[in-house]
Amino acid sequence: MKNKYFLYLAFAFLIILILTPVTVYAASTTLTFGRNRQGWMVRTQDAFLPDRNITVLGLHLPESIVFDQNDFLYIADTGNRRIVIFDTLADEIYREIRYEGFNNPRGVFVTPEMILYVADSGAAAIFLFDLNSDADTPVRTFGTPTAMAFGDTPFWPSRIAVDVRGNMYVIGEGVFEGIIQLSSEGEFLGFFASNQTTITFVELLQDIFFTDRQREGLVDRIPLTFSNVTTDSRGVVFSTSVGLLDVLQDRALKRHDMAGRNTFTSDDDFAAPAHIGGIDVVTGMVDVAVDSNGFIYTADVYGFIDVFNNMGELMFFFGAGTTGPLADDIAGWFSELSGIAVSSAGHIWALDRGKGFLQSFTPTEYALMNFEAMNLFNEGLYDDSGRLWSQVLRHNQMSVMAHTGLGRAYLYQQEFALAQQSFFLAGDRVYYSQAFWETRNIWLLNNLTFILIGLFIYFAAASAIRHFDRKKVVQTAFRDVQSAVMNSRFTKNTFFAFTVAGHPLDSFYYLKLGQKGSVKGAIFHFFLLFVAYMLYQTSRGFLVQLQEVAYIDFTVIIGGFLGLFVLFIGSNYLVTSINDGEGTILDIFKMTGYAMLPMTITFLAVTILSHGVTENELFLLDFVMFFGFAYTVVIMWLGLQETHNYSFGTTFKSLLITAAFMLIAVVILFNMVILFNEIMIFVQSIGREVYVNVTGLY
């Protein structure tokens, strides 16, 4: 009976398993990353997922793609010397343009008037086709500009874009002067923009020390060339660049004004990691596309696709980071990502030059919410934008873009305290400063009356005491308390530091004789300096505290603080003891401790003031820090001069030798640490070898 019961129970359980629907989630083959509040790249929710993979078009070494207003995709099939027009909705080739004049068609662009521009570097020409006609012959052809200003510049166009006025922007191979700008009639208008030429430290030394003849033998310093160019619906020009990471110090992505200047003020640019085995390799962006809402999409040399908002701020980037001919045939992976385009539906289409296929990506709900929230903000619907950003935060509570967007929505709604909190969570110091400026003004306006009343009461009470306390009872009582406190030897020795700061020469003389000050007082001031220094490192205001406390290496900070003073006192004693210095090691210790009071006050003052200044007022903190450091150096100089009974020149000489001695000591200590680590590794390896030989276990 029991066996029969268990048989029925098992059968019922099996029926439930069969009838219960099971949802299977496919893992994405690409990874999506975004910035956290520290500026590091971290995994985030998928923004785009691989969708369609088109491999049947027979493409050979295709180089670029572009959409027209009807979502037809134009492909520069360079290896086959043709232009393929692909219907992404019907999933078929709509038309091919095969023109006998094509030699190496590499760049394509379509205007709203359905004029197709083809940049052909092999033919050294730009071909214009009327897409309203079925003819495969160009309606116009532009060759090398004949203007004298163009000179002997090579004209091998590889990419092209056209603005609303019909002006052409051409990327030419071997052209370092910038983007070639042509009129609608093909006339040379000038070089539209150029990348900056950066000088390395070695090159700077070459400029200083090399002769003219030696400089002539150096390699010419030329700026990086642009890799691609496009325009949006308003005719604004965008460009990308590729180059060595240590040379590409300017933005790889630029938005140009009419004069060719970069209008992106944010330095939130992104390029994939560019160090393989310690060797600098090419990095940067190879293509750029802009959708109807102003969002910018770029493709980089490592197979990642980057998404920026209309202010040039990175929203997220995704991909597999796998490139090369041996890359697996997996959706979203590329052997050589060369082109990118965005459809009207917001789908990304990417082109693989190496294997000749198209890959589309569809946005996820997470990405669509980010886009919609940004669009609402740009339309001035700040309340709706804020609500949508709050929904994004339910998906990803650490989204920097969502916290920044929510903060901006609060800022424009004059909810400054909430905006300040959101910008703090986002790590955005620029907007945090703006919000803080407003909250500080509001606080001052609300509390100015009470501040003035408090000051009035204080001065009125002081005046009343001076007027009515004719027998000076109150003043005498105050002085008695002050005398009782100050008569303590430890208190006198502690407050002697203020005398040192005000009258250093006389004070150091008495300190050397032992008439004032003490070792305990010097230790106390070292301790005060240490506390002030640690508060400075950990408790400054958000605008100044660039590193969070959780990521501070306290071993380095504390060890460096203590090691610096030990090295200085010990090195200075050893140096001065062989140079007729009169000060003992205790004299140097006491002098250094009492001389640190201005630096202690400076650390505390900067820490406190940093909580009440905006970004425009940070120079005040720099001034306070510079003044405090300079004043401390002067007191230290006078203290060494008086302690050792040196002249100005002898003091300067002893300080130089002390600094050199400290540097040598650091180098020796560093080498000893490395040697100790190597010895420990050697001992551990011997121990493991003995253990294996004895036990036979690994």
C-alpha cells in the first residue's frame, strides 16, 4: 500500500513539472560597462543585446555603413568595388551600385535629398549618385581640388560627410593638416579641424639641448589623423581619431563648431585598454554615428561600441573586447569592427571588415529608460525626467548616469538640497558645486539675521562689562582662570609654539638653551600635526576629497608621515655633526616639533574651509595651503640656522646635503625591501621543494 502511495505521489509530481512553464533566459554574448562614482569602469545591466547576424551579402573587406531616412543601409563593399543598399526591414539587398569608375570605394554618406556620396581613395575622387534614379552612373564627380591653398596635399578620400548646406567634410589618407572641407561645388574651403600635436618629455629635452642640425635628423612631429567624420540632422560635424594612447591626449571623439573647434567640454572620453604585454598599441575610435535624438555611438578598435549623450558624456559601452581573425564566430564578437550606423528605431548596426558581415543590436528596457529620461530632460520636462531616472535607479542603484540625471532634474526644479545629494552619489563635483552654491546662499539668507543678532549680543555684552565692571571683578576672575591654566608647565611648553611662530629667532635660542619648551611639548605638537594631517587626508569636503576613505592606503600615509620626519631628523643630525653643527639630535627634534604649528593650523583650516567653498573658490584653499607651507619652511630654516649656529649659506648647504642623504636612504631601503622579498620567495620555494620530496604531495 505504501509503495502504491509513493508511486501516485511521484506521478503527480512529474505531471506538475511537465505542465509548469519554465522561463529560460539566454545569457548575452557581450558585456555592458559604465562608470561608477570613482570613475572606474564596472559591469552594469545589458544596454544592447545582439540581434540579427547577416552573413549572406557576399561582402569583401567592407569599410563603412550609413542609414538613409527610410532605414536602408548603405554599405561600402570595398573589396568588391560596389555599394550595397540593404533593406534592413525586408532583410534583403534592395539595390547594388556597380560603377566602372570605382577603384577603392571606402566612405558613404546619404543626404535627405537622397544624394549618395561615395569617397574613393583609389580613384582619388568623390562620386555623387542620385538615388531617385536607377542609373548607376554618378551625376557629379569631384577630383583633387585645384585651389592654390590645397597645394600638393594628397587627395585620397576615405570617409565623407555632408552638412545641410552641402559642404563636404572629407577624411583623406596621409593628410595631417585636418579634415578637408569642400563646398557643394567641390571648391576647397580649407582644413576644417586638426588634432593637437603633443610633445613628450623626451621631445621637450631634445628641443632644449639639441642643436639645429641634430633636430633636422629627428622624425617630424605630426598630429594624428582623423579616422571618421559624420554630421547630424542639424549639420553639426562629429569626428573620431585613432592613435597611440600616449599621444592621443585630446578627445578621440569631437563635436565641432563652425570654426572646427571641439565643443565637448567634458573629458569623459573612453578608449579601450591599449597596453598588451607592456607595448603601446593603437587605440581610439574608428567610426561615429548620431541618431535623431542626439545620442552618439562610436566603434573602437577593440570591438567595443560606446554610447554618449548629447553632451559627450559616456553613458555605457558594450562588446566582447575580442578582435582579430581568430575571434570566434559568436554574435556580438568582431574580427575587425570598422563601421557603425543607427536606425530610426534605435537599433545599432555594426560592420565587420575582416569577416564581411553585419551585426545588429537591439536596445534593452534599461537602455530605453535611460534614453527616454535624457530626452525628457532635453525637452524641459524635468519632473517627468526625474521620475524616470528614479525608475532607472530601481534597476541599478549605483548608476552614475541616473544619479546625475536625477540631480540635474532637481537642480532645474530648484530642489537644490536633493540635487546636491544626487550629485554626491554620482561623484559629479562640477554639478555638486553648483547645487552647493545655491544651498549655501539659501542657508545664509535664512540664518543671516540670527548671525547678526548673535554678533550684536556678543559685542553689547563685552561693552557692558567694560562699562559697568568698574572694579574689574569679571576681568580679574577671567585672568585668574587664565593664569591657573597657563601656570602649568606642560601648558606653557605647549603654547610656546605660538611664540615660536611669532618670534622664531629668539624662541629657538631659548629652546636650544633649554629655558623654554620641552621634549614632551615637541612630542605633543608632532601628535597634533599627525591628527591634523590624518583629518586632512580623510575628512575634507567632497569637492576636495578626490579619493574616498575606503580606498586610502593608510599604511603608505602613516608610514610616509613618520618616515619623513625620522629621515629628516636623523639625516640632518648626521650631516650637521660632521659640519660643525651645534645642535644635538634632541635639539633638532624639539625644533622640528615646535616649527610644525603653522602646518598643523593649515591642515585644520583647509579641512574645515573645504566644506564651505564651491569649485570657483578652491583657489582660496590653495592659497592657504601655500602660505602655511611657505611659513613653515621659513620657520624651519630659521630654526636650523639658530640651532646649529649656521650662516645663511651654510644652512642652505646643509639642507641640500640632508635632502641628498634622505634620497640615498630611501633608495637603499627600497632595495633592501626588494631583496628581502626575493629572499622570502627563495626560502618559500626551497620549503615547498623539501615538502614535496619528503611527502610526495604537491
